[in-house]
Amino acid sequence: MKVLTAKSAGFCWGVQRAVRKARELASRQDTGTLFTDGSLIHNAELMHQLESEGICRWDGHSPLDSGTLIIRAHGIPPSRREALGRLSVRLEDATCPDVARIQALIRRHARKGYHIVIFGDPGHAEVVGLEGYAEGNGHVVASAADVEKLPAMSPVCLVAQSTQLPDTYQTIIQAIQQRFPDAVILDTICNSTRNRQSELIELARQVDAIVVVGDAHSANTVRLAELARTLRPTHHIQTADQLKPEWFNGCRTAGLTAGASTPDFVIAAVRTRLESMP
Ligand code: SF4
């Protein structure tokens, strides 16, 4: 089968930066044991690979009194940063600068008295981190229906988790503007997410089916698969061995894309398997 691969498939610059930082630290003699605070990025295959290189995921509970702890690409709330600062470990920050920018925008508006509405996945690491910067005045919404349930408040500032779909954000913006006409609306979906989604729309025009590769916990991969399903028959997989030949009966060309945290070696294995199919 012919396979067209999206140029943007795989690591975004924020993930590349976090992984490079972890590997650079691992190559040094002065860092002691290296841990990541939770998953550095949302990809089980890469986390296994990093573990084999001596970079281990800290569960947040086990005693930790030496070594180096890397803050994940998704960022963390200020309260957690303070708590980690009290541990006897060296802290290294791998927060994606695009996420750090949203954190700074939230903090700036919260300090001016704004109530911050965050459009995002409740409980997702980035969203938990962002909410922490709202200084107690944050509200997470996942849908326009959630906007209806918000209390009366003013002034209001709306931001989005960096990996949301622009079209869905637009429906949230409309719902916010109806309820809070003077709300400040900030465009916080990152360029990497926008490019990846635009390229997928273009790719879909040339293929019969789409394969989206990435971890089920990766917000941007889940969004990518959501978008793909509106365009072509879509299969979201994590690894090549999950591909089933019968999915592609009658299919001449498959489109391949991947989330921002999917390593190249996983994408290459999927591509090879797809190309071997009749
Ligand atoms: S998807 Fe965007 S915000 Fe998230 S790590 Fe990548 S560049 Fe940063």
C-alpha cells in the first residue's frame, strides 16, 4: 500500500527540547540519579527508552533525597514547583516555552483581577498546571455546555490548552462572548498544533484512510485523531503491532500522521508495516 506521511508527524519543538534536555543531563557526571516529575511527555514507548538510558519516572510519592528532577514539558502549578523546591534534589525545568507563555498570560491577567476560564481537558497535566497560575480564580471548561454552568463573574479572560482544536475553541469563544460580552479572549493554541492539524486536512484529500500514531494519554494525538475521523476512516494506534490489515481492504493510499510526543522510531515502524500491506 502506498503511504503518505505528514511532514509534521512526530516530535514538536517543545517535546524535542524536553527530550534533548533530559539526554544532555543524563550524559553529565554531576546530575546524580535522574528523574522526571511524572511522564516527561505522554508517550509510553519513549518513557521506556529513557528509562533504559537511566532517566526514570518519579511517581511523586517515593522518597527522593538526591539527584536531579526534571519538570515535565506540560509544566506544573506554582504550588508544586514550591513543593519540589523543598526537596533535596536539583530541579531542571523542561516546560515547553509555549506552555510557559500561557502560564505567564494567566498569571498576568489573574493578578489584574480577571477570572480565568481555561478551555481544556480536566485533569490533564498541562491544564492542572495552567489552573495553578490563576491564583484561585480558574475555571476549566471542556465544552460550550460547561460555559453555561459558570457562575456570574467579571472580568473574564479565556485561554485554551495549547493542543485544542481551533474550530472547537471557536465554539467556546462564542459561548463565552454570549455570557461574558467583555471577556478578553487569548489565542493560546500553539503553532505546532495548528500546523499539524492543517497538514492533516491537506493530507486527507489525497488518501483513502488515515493512521494517527500516538499515546492514548497524549492530548494532541487524541485531538488529531478526532479531526482525522471527520475527514476519512481513521485508526488511532500506539504501536505498529496494533495495525490490522483488514482495516485497509480496498484502500490504495493511507495517510500517516502522529502526535507531538510520538518518537520517530515508532512512526517508522508503522510506516514499514503499512507499506508491506497489499
Ligand atoms: S504541542 Fe505545542 S505546547 Fe505542547 S509541547 Fe509541543 S510545542 Fe509545546
